Amino acid sequence: MNIAVFASGNGTNLQALIDAEAGGGLSPGKIVLVVSDKAGAFALERAKKAGIETRVIEANGMPREEYDKKVMSEIKDKNVDLIVLAGFMRILSSNFVKQYNERILNIHPALLPAFKGTHGIKDAFEAGVEVTGVTVHFVNEELDAGPIILQEEVPIEKGDTLETLEEKIHAVEHRLYPKAVKLFAEGKLKIEGEKVRIRS
Ligand code: GAR
């Protein structure tokens, strides 16, 4: 089960996946490649340290379709079974999503369908909701949408600041994402319409 992780930034979710794999927590999944659209992404350093092959594919203003074709051709040789988006801050074209239909996962730092977009944590904090959380879902052609695999609530407590909330959300992400990836790798996720059934 070959996994490619796509990341644009810090890569703490990638690190959680790397650590999980080291402890057998992604089995039979194996991270074979890390792709980034940003040459300076710290995620690349994390991958290199773990001995994982990396590819930087920068967009440089390239239209989305063209960029995604380039990515597809550059990862072809790795026989990727699953793409895990871990803070990959690009919207994938519908061709790309079709090519990897039901084989792309994303993590979002809010309880989807609430607070979609690039600032899920801040938007929930500023909206003054009492509960936000983390969602892992299959990617479809809409932004931050697609059948939900796992969700976990994170309450926003009285003394919370944006920073403390971020810490709490990330801690949940780092636990939830490896769990979802393992379920996929074990073939336990079945998409039924808009929903995901988890086989025991
Ligand atoms: C994570 O919080 C992830 O949920 C978010 O980007 C962060 C990446 O952090 N993704 C989105 O907001 C997607 N809409 P990381 O690089 O440390 O893993």
C-alpha cells in the first residue's frame, strides 16, 4: 500500500504519519513519497530525515490542470495507492480527483461542513462557537467536502486563545489522521453515497 503525502508547510501531520508508520501504526501502508509545491516547506526536511523520497513540484503560475498533470506524471513511477493531503494548500483539479477517485484523503481543522477554507481554526475561534474540531474526509471535486471518515470535537473553553486552540486542534489531528490512514490501508473504509462505513 504505497502512500504519497502532499504537504505545503510545516508538516506536523506528515510527522505524525511518519511516527505512526515507525510504530506499525499505518500498516500495511507505507509512505513512499512526499510531494510539495513549496521548495522551502519544512515538511520536506521531515521526510528527508525519515529517509523518504521527496519531490518539489512548484506551480510558478501554471494553470491548475497543467500543474496537476505534471504531478500525475511525476508520481506515476511510485505506484501510489493513496494520496494523503497534509496541509497541501492547493485545490486539486477535477481530472486529478477522478484519476485518484476514492484514493485521496484530506484533514481539515474544523468540523466540516463548518468553517471550510484556509483558516478553519481562526474562523471557528472568531465566530465564538463553543465546539469545533477536526475532520478527516475523502476528497471530491468540491473544496473541503467529500465523505467524512472520522471527526472529533474540540471544545473551545473560556480561557482559550487562538494559540491554545491551535495546539489542541493539532494534537487531535496528529492522533486522528494516522488512524484514518490505517483504516484505509486495511481496506476498512467503504464509501456508501455521501457516507463512509467503517468495517470492523
Ligand atoms: C493542518 O492544521 C491541516 O488541518 C490544515 O493545514 C494544517 C497543516 O499543518 N489544512 C487545511 O486547512 C486544509 N483546508 P501541518 O503542515 O503542520 O501538517
